[in-house]
Amino acid sequence: MPELHINDTGASLVCLIREDNAALNIGTATSLYIHYKKPDSTTGSWSASLYTDGSDGKMFYETAASSDLNIAGWWELQPAFTLGAWSGRAETKEFEVLANL
């Protein structure tokens, strides 16, 4: 992922869903969301989409508003979805948003 800065738009925040160390096919998953926690502990979620056809286990959110990434520091992302009878969240990942001049 390239460097991300405050107010960046058009950035793809991609989450990989794994099971037993392999990509989980999420092609039939529904209710895709990416939950986030900002450096100030504010939380929220974005509606997510499959990155390809889902066989690669990836879902993503593309930052659309300059307010999406509005605080510098370390953010946490956690994908959530429904797959068959299972509904829940997957592994959390961190990324850094850098300050602008």
C-alpha cells in the first residue's frame, strides 16, 4: 500500500480474509463492512466491496471523502461479513496515516 496522508481520496483499503493461513473464498459473502478505529479511539465502519470475485479473500473500501482519513497516526481495520450461516469479523490490521505539511 502506498503512503497514506490526511484527506487522501481514491485510496483502496484492502483487507485479506484468511482461514488456516490461506485466502478464504468470500465470493458469496454478504453484508461486507470494514470497521475502523482511529488514533483518537473513534470507531465507525464503511460499506465494503469484493476486491475481485472474492476467490482471493479480499474486500476493500476506497476512500471517497477527504474526511475519511482525517487524523494522522495508526489506524486499525477489521473486516466483517456474512458467509453462509456464519457472520462475524476477521483479523484486525493496522496502517499509518501521515500528516501533511
